[in-house]
Amino acid sequence: MKGQLYLCATPIGNLEDITFRVLRILKEADLIAAEDTRNSRKLLNHFEIKTPMTSYHEYNKYDKGRWLVSQMEEGKQVALITDAGTPGISDPGEELVAMCWEAGIQVTSVPGPAACITALTMSGLPARRFSFEAFLPQDKKERQEILEEMKRDTRTLVLYEAPHRLVKTLEELFHELGDRDVAVCRELTKKHETVFKGKLEEAWKWYQDNPPKGECVLVLEGKSREEIREEERRKWEDMSVAEHMELYLSRGMEKKEAMKQVAKDRGVSKRDIYQSLLQES
């Protein structure tokens, strides 16, 4: 009988946030795969967990992943933990999960702390729809492509950033996305937890004068739908109503439907379009 992979969420700063279920699984598992065994050893020692541990990280995720799968195929129960938070979110855990499913091994996620959700829910920004971007790519071309996608995203955006790159990232977001509302959440769940609430430009200037310490989560306002509609309307300002109509008529659209679409594009009524066409003729 095959074993199973357990994705065990560990505290992101406050040890009291670990769950009873995670503790039980870490004690009962045959093996714990940890992103950083030295870091995780402190956690296991604190809770007096003696389960054998092996490293599983970005630089060995394929070779070690295949080995872990082979162990589970032999019936071993494996618990995966990351440095902090829920495995599989912005870490190599997702590769191991994919390998397990491909090999027909059951995967169970044992819920607990996650920095992205913690920051989102305390940010005061809309949480019904959000996009998690993790760390922005360091490759310039890929980074710009992601920023271009973010410009039009109406969902709340959640990003991770290291303290030494925070000021540069805030500056870049301000110039690329405009001066949006932002919550910069730092040292989450820890004694010195702080949340900076304000505009991007304010946050950028604040952290220039107050260098941050500790990992940061940025929760950023999405683009407003009204702003998108206004931009769409402005696109047609250099075209006359007659030219706008001809654009749709040349595509085979009936006059009535073309008039309706032109009115929608310009954010006016069909009657306004009709009057404009009379004046232009």
C-alpha cells in the first residue's frame, strides 16, 4: 500500500499558530522533508518531535523529489514543511505535489498559516477577488510582462518582497501602476508586526527614510473598473462618430447594432450617436 504526502503548514513567526493536527502528523510521519533542515530543527526541537528529517529545496527538488516519491511508493508517510507557512505557495513544494499525483500518490494539505492570506485579510482592501503574484521575477523582460498584466487587473494584488528590495519595488509599482492604495505588512504574527496603510508614493517615501526589517507582504489595490471604462472611452476621442460607425459597418455589422456598439464604446446613448451622425453628415 502506497504512502501519502502531507503538506503541513508551519508558523510564519508565532509558534502558537501551529495546529494540533500538524503536530500529530509531524510526530507520526515516517519522514519530514524540510526546505531548510537547520531552520526546521528549531521548530521540531521546540515541540519535541523526533521524526527523521531530510532536505527538500529549490536546488534538489527534482532528484530529491523522485527519491521522496519512491519512499512513498514503498509505503512511507511523508510530511512536507517549508521555512514558514503553507508548502506549495511560492516554494518547490508544488513540484513534489505534481510528482505525487503523477505517481498516483495521495496528497493532503493540512491547513494553517499563510502570509499572503494573513496580509490580505488584515489589509482593509477588497478580499473577494485577489491575485497572488508572490515575488516579482528578477528577469527584466518577464518582470515587465507581469507588471503590464498587473496594470489592468481589477483584483486586489498580493506580492511578497524582501526588505532590501522593498523601496525599489514600491518605486517601480508607483511608476508603472499609478498611485494606488497599498498595505505593506511586515513581520506578520511577530512581536514587531506592522502594517503601513496609505498610497504607493507615501509608502515608497516612508521606507526610504525608515528602512524595513523582515519579510514584507504588499497588498495592492486593483485597477478600478470605472478607470478602465474611462480609458476605453478616451480611445475613441480621435475618431469621429461617422468613422467609428464605418469601422463596425465594414465588419459586416448591421447599422442598428453598429450604432448600439458605438454608443457603448463612447459611454453615451444611441440617441446621442444618432444626433452626432446627423450633424456630421
